[in-house]
Amino acid sequence: MKDEVFTFLARLLREQSGLALPRDKEYLLESRLAPVARRHGHVDIDAMYLAIRNGQNRAIERDIVEAMTTNESFFFRDAATFETFRKAVLPTLLGARAHTKTLRVWFAACSSGQEPYSVAMIFEEERARLGGWTVDMVATDISNEMIQRSRDGLYSHFEAQRGLPIQMLAKYFDKEDQGWRVKGFLRERIKFRPFNLLDSHVSLGAFDIIFCRNVLIYFDLATKREILDRMSRQMARDGVLFLGGAETVIGVSDKFLPHPGHAGIFVPAQPVALDRAVGQ
Amino acid sequence: MKKTWLIVDDSRVIRGIARGILHDLGFETDEAEDGKQALAACVKHMPDAVLLDWNMPVMNGIEFLRELRTMPNGTSPKVFFCTTENDMSHITEALESGADEFIMKPFDAEILTSKLALQGLA
């Protein structure tokens, strides 16, 4: 790929999504954008670049951003995280919110929906403890295509088997000709909407739990810090932030602290919040 | 000591694919072509887990599973059905008969690995 093409695409992605793309990830551009080029009638990425370099084709730009920001996802990815959510985080927050009986959860980059549906299944499994509660789940992604896929809740034979216990498949999915679809009552519990993490988070409201797993790794340090700062302003004082198991806030943001003993789980940087968030 | 899988399938090709994946994951394997052979293998040595086809000659997967669960130590192996019979009624019947997991063919190493993790075998 020519330098000028790489530079143009890297700048476009950074400006529109915050994605930081080092030169050694050129193969990702090649593999993900070649289909975009063909879909828009260009023989290759270089030809597509000539058509968009003057900034006059928003549709192609949007498709480029979508193609590069789509991450593979599967149900109950990193099973230990969901165990911690169910056995430690949820009971503590249910205790702390007993007076309001309201929980708000944000899935900040929901991709094709497996993560929010995994949590929705956990809430359903815990429904005996949630009588009279309002659980508000908001799932966002920068990609319109992924939001539509999430709303559809339809997964291929292969997707439906990755990480999903068969008992959950039997309880929460219907078989259709094209694959397995999440049952309607579960789909209706999640509000899916397109959202760019670089935009203001204020319109989303405040949350008790935020899932933002394996997303920040794609951003440069300043962007990570900015996103975490914005999330901290939308989070309850005793809220809980889930990042990927290999991700951390250390050296990135002073607004969150790691929770000892739980990789990938963080709490607002206030002693009171730490004690109340995930009780030992 | 390595855990042992019993692969029960009348297709030599499927047994070969499953054997390759399981060996790569560090397991030992034994094989049977039908439910009756599988029961004999379990009498000889109870495996840690069974990968079980549904439709087989002589004795099918469900008949084998029900027999297995009545044997001494027969409740200990994790049983993974692995079949093209993947409608909801088959899944329900498998679970009610004592299966721990259900893999719909075709499958790949990633699916099998994720199912093993769910059962604490990975």
C-alpha cells in the first residue's frame, strides 16, 4: 500500500473513530477494506482512495470506519468475567440499590450483540432476585451495521455455539432457517443505538455498570484517557467498569482504580466507591 | 495425567477430525463406531469425556447415553453430543437424557474449545 494511501486512511480513521492504526497493522487495512472497495465499484483500495481523497464520499468513509472498527465477539467471552459479574458485582449492586431498585448498564462497544445478550441472559437467570427491579440496558456501537445486527439478534450456526452453553441456547433462542435468533422478550430488554465514543457521553445518562471490553486497545493514549474520563463522569460513585482482561487504567487514567483480585474490573477512584462496589 | 476422550461416531472422517483437535488440545483419545462398542469401551476404561454422535448403527447415541448413566461411575464422564440433528427437540432430549453439552455439526476447533472451557475441561 502506498504511503499516501495509508496516511490518508489512518488519518480518516483517527478523526472519525479515534482508532489508532500503526503501520504494522497495514494488513488489517488490506484485508478489511478490499471488500469495501469492491462493494463500491472500485478494483482495489488505491482506486477507492482516489475517489475519496477529496473528502466527497461520506458513504464510503462511513463503510471504511465500520469495517475497521468491527471486532469479533462471542457469547460469554472470558467466562470468568461473567462469573465475577454474577457472583460478586451484581449482588453488591443489588444490595446498594435496594432502595431504588434500578440498575443501568451500558455496553459501550457492543459489536454484534453477544456481550449485552450474555448479560441479559444472566439477569434473566437471576430474575428471582430482580422482582420489581428496573434494569435498563443500553448497548452502543459506532457501526450502524453492527447495531442492526444486534437488534436482529440472529446468529449463525457457528456464532451460536461459541461460548454459549447449550442450556442457554435452548432457553433463550429460537431456531430459524438462517440460524438462531434471540427470543423477542430478551431482545426487547436492550436499547441498541449507534454511538461514537468520541462524542459527548452526557446524553446517555448515568450508569451503574459499564462494559467496555477490548475496545480501548485500539485507541492511542490520549484518546483512551479522554474516553475513560468521560465514562467516569457518567458512572455512579459505586459503579463498576469492565475492561478486557489484558487492559488496565494504570498509566492511562486516574479516574478509576483496579479492583484487587479481579483482572479487568475497575471502580471509580474514591475509597467509598471501592468498598461498596465489589465486596470481598 | 492426560484426560481421555471417547469419540463415538460411525464416520471415520469425523472421528479423525475430532481426534486431531483433541490431540492438539492435549487429550488422549479412544474411539468407537457405535453405542455398543462405546459401552464396551466404558466398561474397560471409563473416559473423562465422551464426544457422541446421534445416529449410528447397532446402538444410537441416546440409547448409549441412557445406558452409560446407569453404569458404575457412569455419571462421571462429561458427554458432548455432536450431531447434525440440531433441532430444539433433539437438544432437549439430549439434555434430559444426561448430556452436558451439545455441538451442532459442522463444528470447528474454536467451537469445541469454547465448549470445553464451559465444562471446565480446557
